[in-house]
Amino acid sequence: MTQRKSKKTNFLFYTGNDGKVKVEVFLKEGTVWLLQKAIGELFGNISKHLKKIFTRGGLEEKSNVQKMHFSHSNKPIKFYNLDVIITA
């Protein structure tokens, strides 16, 4: 496990036996945030399930999804908080 700290956030990278990063966890404001891809790696394909969670009112997307910009991407990347991870 590798941890990189910044002033406001922490990132945890979990690696497999081959040394490759398997799951990236973002820690902010007392909760855990994961990319949709990481949630899928943990639980299987969950794209449709995430959409249902927000459209059926199970969780409010605005307070449970955070968009962040990274230099390697032309568009914002969505991170989902622990409530979404548990509901998935």
C-alpha cells in the first residue's frame, strides 16, 4: 500500500503481488471516494446499478459524487463516496 498526502486529501494505492496498482482510494472530508472503475473492480460491472441508485432516489448524486480535474484527462473524473460504494 502506498499513501501520498497533500494538504487537503490523501490517496491510497493498493497494489497486487505483481506490484501494479489495483485500486486507488481517495480520502477526503472523513469519507472514502473511489472511481467507478475501482468500484467495478471490487464488485463487477456496476454502471447500470449506479445510474439506478441516483435516478430512483436511493442517494442524491450531488452530495455523493465529486468531479475532479487531473492533468492526464481532458474532462473531469467522477469519484463516488463511501455511501455509494456500500449501496453498490
